[in-house]
Amino acid sequence: MRVVALPGGGTARVFSLTGRDEDGIARDDTTAAALATTALIGSCVEVDGAAPSAERARTLLVGDREFLMLQLRRETLGERIFAVVGCSACGADVDVAFDAADVPVESPAVVETRGEIRYRGRAIAFRLPTGEDQEAVLGLRLEEAESQLLDRCVDGGASGLSRGARDAVVAAMERRAPRIDLELDVVCPECGAAHAVPFDVTAFFLGELGVRGDRLLREIHALALAYHWTEDAILALPRKRRRAYLALVGAGRG
Ligand SMILES: [Zn+2]
């Protein structure tokens, strides 16, 4: 368990995923990232002393949710992140490695979840988007999703706003919102091109969990054979504890 300060304010206690959490993600890799994020934070994170719940996870700012997914990754799978990104010049796969602790988190000095701007003499009040907003626009095309998100977050709706006013509100939101700002500086070993690649922590972590599904099944099998525990009992273990038992029965590798 680790205690962290949320970039959007408040504190959280972050617990390792259990096998049950891992299994939920591994079983259905079509689950939208926003829903998977709510499920994992809602199961493994206490915010400001309250028991983990999906309701609370939905009320968190988008940047806080991303930050917590990074912390869940650290707590469950460790600090070191190995990833493969595509070279934008030649398309070659480039290996990158970095520590989760080094991922930059942008946090405004004073976090205000509400704000107001003046645009051409008109006051426009808004709030910062949360997980609930992310879930509400699931499945929409990007442009439509952005438009509806704005509509939900602007007082009185955004339908009456000009293009310029909308852009100004979005810019003001971005200045206020905490976020993970991760761009990897990559030099391609094939063509030598140097470029910055944006890295989506949430998508990466969910991908890791999905890939590990087969291994989880083998681990359940090994522990059930050795200890005669039920699948339920094995899945209730935090990952580190499960791995510790696997090491004892000599099946921890692979
Ligand atoms: Zn290249």
C-alpha cells in the first residue's frame, strides 16, 4: 500500500490489485478505458479516508484518475516500465524504459475544480471534467465526445458558444486541470530520427493486465494444485502475495 497526494488535492491510499481485479480486466479487453479505470480505482483506492467505491472514482478529476492508474501500476507491477513505441519516421519498433516515479505530473499551485473566463465581455463559468463525464461520452466519435464533454462542464451548456469561446474555455480548463504530462524522448535505432512520443499510462497499464490473463490462469492452476484453494480464494489475494506463494511452490517463474 502507498499513500499519495492527489495532484487535484486530497490524499489517497493505493492498494495492489488482487487477482480478482486482474481477472476482470484480462477477461474483457474490450472494456472502455474510462470504465476499467473506474472499476480499478473503485476497488483498490481509498480517497480521503473513504472506502473504495466506483461512485467516488467517478467523481475524481480526469487527471487524478490517470495519476491513480499510474500509482496502481507501481503498486501492482512495480516501478520499471518497459514499452515499445513506433518510430514516427520509419515505423520501426523502438524499446523504451523508464521509472514510474519519473513520470512528470502537472499540478496547479491551487487546484480549483470550477473556473470562469470572460470572452468578448461574456462571463462563462465551467467545472473541470471528471470520470463521470468521461463515461457519459463513451462510444462517441472524438469530435462529438469533446463537444458533449464541454456541454456537460459549462454552466448552462455550451451549445450557445462560438468556436472561439469554446476554444477559450478548453484552454482555461487545461490550465487548471492536473494531469500526467508524459512524452518520451525517443531516438530510433533504425533511422536515427529523434522525436517525442506521447505515452498513455492508462492504456499501457490496461494492456499489460490484458496480456497477463493467460499467465494468471496458469498461476491459479499452480496454486490450486499445491494448496487445494478455490479459485475465489486465490483471486482474492493481492498480486504480491499470490506471487510469494507461487515462489514457495516453485512456479513463480514464467
Ligand atoms: Zn525510425
